[in-house]
Amino acid sequence: MRKHFVLDTNVLLHDTTALWAFGDNVVVIPITVIEELDKFKGQNDELGRNAREVVRQLDRLRCRGSLGCGVPLDERGHGTLLVDVEPPPVADMGLSGEVPDHRILATAWRLKREGKPVIFVSKDINLRIKSDALGIPTMNFEKEQVNIERLYTGWRESTVDEERFARFAENEEIELEDEPPLAPNEMVLVRNAARPRQTLLGRRHPHLEPHTVGPLRHEPSGQVAIAPRNLEQRFALELLLDDDVPLVTLVGRAGTGKTLLALAAAYAKTVRREVYDKILVSRPIMPLGRDIGYLPGSKDDKLEQWMKPIFDNLKFLLREKGRTGADHGRRIQELLRSGLLELEALTYIRGRSIWRQYLIVDEAQNLTPHEVKTIISRAGDETKLVLTGDPYQIDNPYLDSSSNGLSYVVQALRDEAVAGHMLLTRSERSRLAAVAAERL
């Protein structure tokens, strides 16, 4: 018997292709969901765009018959879409009918009472709890989820015999016996079996065979204004300074240096070496309090307030003896006026083609997989894109450590030569910050 998947509004706003994610089953859209989509479609943000796209999809499906009676989701008749217009029996559940979520849930409850095999699908944790309490089988929408506990780290340790270690010390490529094979751009800490304290750093360059490792190519000293403080930071800079790796993802908790490393590499490649024309920095607007629209001033004034963490990192990079904080601020303003540095909200990046720029997207854990795909598709020739974030510090109410776009792209592109990744685990901001990140 085919199952009936009743979708909450947030599922469609999260992924506009969700209608086709349930195989040869019945996808039920309560009429309240249509009403909520109508409210969202006027917004000039990702939710508004997704709402408009879903509404257009539903309009196209009307050509196949009556949505109220059910229409096939594809030409072969696999899957059925049904818009349920029956009055939701909210009062029978003992809940308030004034709440749209309750009316959506009541549709699933009614179908279950009619004997249909129902599964309620929602990104809303509280609504899933209510559904479960009412005895309705419930699930999160997990089409693009990853196992965060097994997230690709970007590096591994490998022990080799003394002969191979000696050859590697002479900058020769060597074969490893590790399983599974190395991913493209995966880093390796090579350890000497005869003298375990002796180690060297290597990388599987994309042109090498999956079990072959070569020496690192990009020495940060003399290029960037900071020195790596640990192994992971050194590996991260190898990727950030390599123009042949157009996509780099940096994942780590607060204080591990994700944003600082990305900005240091961007400054070196753009301002010092002129490989790129501009540093473009962006962050998703996910406020802890009031939204950016409530801040005073023009768009640039609002963004300047929103980008304070970026300015803090830039001031640290530009620090010099005898210089004051005001001097650093003036230098940043010079970079902005000259066009070498641009700050932009992600909302305004959509639709742009970004050429020959070093693009840094900070706090990328607050993006959906679809939003990350949209950003990556904006990158033109000779553009480098760096995504940074902490999957355990998410402000988006419908994402978690496993379903956010940053975690998704790390796993999805780990075997691609165009991508590199590094998981940063050690806080280097201060002893206090390290203790807070670990204990609080």
C-alpha cells in the first residue's frame, strides 16, 4: 500500500524539489500550506523565492488534472500529488484551530483515522513532537542530511617504513597502504615507523593516484600575515593558497581560526600578489535579535554593522607596531573605497556572476543545501570560493548540524578535484575561548 506523506510548509520552503522526494507514494499538501506559501511569496529573500517556485510548480501540475483529486508527479505516473481541501478537525485533537500548524497537523490526523498509512513530514521540531504525541508517524525531511559525527575531516595520519619516509623527506611522491583510498586534496601526516616522533606533511594532489601522496606546495611564510599555530591550520592554508582548488570548506568551532585564515589568504592573493581582482565577503543574515533592516542608515551602513566580525579579523591582520586601531580602520576603508574589498549580503549575490574574485562566505552553516548550491553556481572562471562555519552553532530554526548546507557540501564534494576541506578542532583565540568552547 502506498504511503501518504503530509508535508509541512517549511519542507517546501527548505527544498523546492521536495515534492519529488517520496518515490511512488502520495504527497499530501494541506490547503493551509497553500495559504502559508501565499504569505511568503511576497518576500524578497530566499523563503520568498522558494515559495514562488513551489507555487509555480503546483500551477504546472494543474495541467495534469485536479489537484484536489490527485495528479501524477511525473509523466510515467510515479508518485501522486494531492492538495487536501477538507476542513481540518482541529477541535477533535484538542488543539487551537487559530494556529496554522495545528490545521496542517489535523490533516495528517484525519487521514490516519481514515485508515491510510500516514507519515507527517516537518522541519519544525515542536510540531514533530506534537504529531508524535498524537500517535501520528512523524519524520524530519532528511533528503540531504549527513552523519555529522562522521563528517569528513580532510586529513589523516599514515605510518610508513623508514625507506619511504626518507624518500618523502627528499620531496618524492610515495605510495601509502591506507584504506580507504585518499580523496583528492586530502592531507596526510606521514609518520616514520622506525622513529615515530619524526613526521612530515603531505597531500594527495588531484593528479596523483588514490594511494599516492606528495609534499605540500604552498609555504605560508612570506605569503600571509599570520603563521599557522597547529597542524590543521597549516593544512587549511595549503588549500586556501592553492589557486587550482576553487572551492575550500573550513569547519570548526569558535576560535579555531576559520575566518582569519580565509581572510589572510584572500589578502595575500588579492592585495599583495594580485591573483584576484577583489575580496568579496558575505554572511547570511540570521540575526540573534532584530533583523538587519532595523539597523540605521543605508544598505552599506547596515552591512558595516553586520560585518563587524570581519572587520575585527581584518584589523588583526593589518596590525603593525606603532599603529592604532584608528589607523587599521582607515586602511580597511581604503580597501573598500578602492574596490579591493567588498562586503555583500548573500541576498544580493543571487543572480550575479562573480569573476576573478576571492569570495568568502562566513557562517555558512546557516544556509540550506539549495542556498549553498546557488552560491557555488555564481562562481565564474578564476574565482575562489571559501565556505566557513560551525555546524554546531546554527541560528536557522529549520536546520541542524546534519542538514545544513555546509555539512552537505563537505560530504557531497569530498571526492571532487575542485574541492578541498579541513576540519579545525583546536581553538587558538585564547585560553579562555578554548575553555569556553570546550566546557560551556
